[in-house]
Amino acid sequence: MSRFALRNVFQRILGPTAMAYLLHLRPLEWPIMTAHMLLGTLLAMGWPLPGNTFAAWAIFVVLLNGGTLALNSAFDQDEGDIGYLRNPPKPPKRLALFGYALLFASLAGSALFLKLKPGGKYFFEIVMTCVLMSIVYSVPPIRLKARAGWDLLINCLGFGFFTPMAGWVATGRGLTPVLIDLCVGFALLFAALYPLTQIYQVEEDTRRGDQTLVIRMGVGRSLTYAILATLAAHLWFAQACLKAHVGPLPLLLSLGAWLGLLIPWRMTWKTWNPEKAEAGMYRGLAAWAVTDVSALILLWPKH
């Protein structure tokens, strides 16, 4: 049995095999994906949420993101902690097939949005693009996650750029310059977060032979790069605010949350063990939440 009490409860209900499939969807990430997707929905429509919000969420978060992570686990065969899953169970034999099934179910579900004009077409295209990226990210022989630079690009696009955009266009709204600037900012912000997801896994990635961004650049340079990416992201956020004719002052709260983590980490990284680096990654997710709230305050729809 696991040392995690809640996991043990569900395992008694589902059985160890079904529980392993569920855990490799990494449901602990769903609240983060949900918040970031709903950011786009709220900025598009305000409150209350449109009636198709749950369907769009299930397609993008549970099927698409869950399938992506299941496929990733199937080919990684990690033994230590991974993002959003501590002490992971051994990947089930048919986990890859399960991941593929979820990805193609998300694509089929997104086709139902094509009748929603004009944004439904973009929602389908975003899901289709993310399905393709998921496969080339994890599956050999391409396996872009093992190629420094490509792994970063895929994650910046998938989580940073496309997730809030998917929430926006699922409402039926088309693309706007403010939305695009905001999504570019979040793509750059994920470029700051991404090294934090790898630092505590350097030993395991090295043993597997993956040439990740942090392994190629080194921890110190990766943290310097994360600071620069944070600054660039907030410049794009400020540009979105200017186009929306709102003052960008609340962005200082977001910028402070990020630099308050990254600058001390950069100065003392040699003293950080993997456990502390993993905790730092989760603090980065908290800083991301501060950025989401700042964006809502600044760009809440006036209609």
C-alpha cells in the first residue's frame, strides 16, 4: 500500500490496476490546468460561465492533458517522483494504448465545437495541434522531450500558449490582439517554469540518457534563463494591458512572486537538494496562480 492515505482509499475502491491508470493521468495537475483554462473563459465571457464549459474542460483537461501525461509515463518508465505524482506506481502494460485512446477521444470531442462560430474552429485546431505535439513529445523515435530546446517549445505552446486560448475560443469568441499578447506572455512564463520541473529530476534524466534543457545548460544557467523569461513574459503582459487600455500596475504583484522565488534560488542553488528543488517547483506553480489572478484583475471583461 502507498504511504498516501487518500490514495489508499481510492485503491481499495478501484483496485491497484485501475488506480495505476488513474494516477498516471496525474489528476493533481487538473486543478492547475483547470484554473489556467478558465482564465481564458472568464476573460472572454465573465461570469456566469457558458453552458459548454464543462464539456470543453473534460476534452482539454481530462482527455487531452490526461492522455498526454499517460503517454509520457508509458514511455518514460520513471521510478522516482515525477511532476504532480509522488511515488508513482509502475506504468501498467497498456498505458500507452490508454493514452492514445484518450488523445483521440479529445480530438473527436473537439469536433463537436466546429458548429460554434467563430471560436469553435479554433478550439478544434488547438486540440488537434496539441494531440500531435503530445505524440511527438513522448513517443520514440522522435521523442522531442529528450531533445533540449524542443522539449521547452512543446511545453510553452501546449500549456502556456494554447491552454488559456482554448478556454477563450471554446466560448465561441474569435481571437483578439489582447488575447494573443496575453498567451504569448504565458508561453514565455512557462519557459520560466519549465526548468523548475526538471531540476529535481536531473539524476534520473541523466541515467535515462535524456538531454533535457537543464542537463544541457546546467542548473545555474537554467535559473538565469528562467529569470530572463519571467521578465520577457511580463513585458508581453504589459503590452496586452496597454492594448486593452488598462494600467499594468497590478502586474508588479505577479512579477514580485516570481522574482522572489527565482533570484534567491539562483544565488543559492548549489545548496539545494532534489527535495528542496521539487518544493521550489511547486512554489513556482503558486507564483503562476498569482499571475492568473493578476490577469483577471487587469483584463476582466467590461460587457
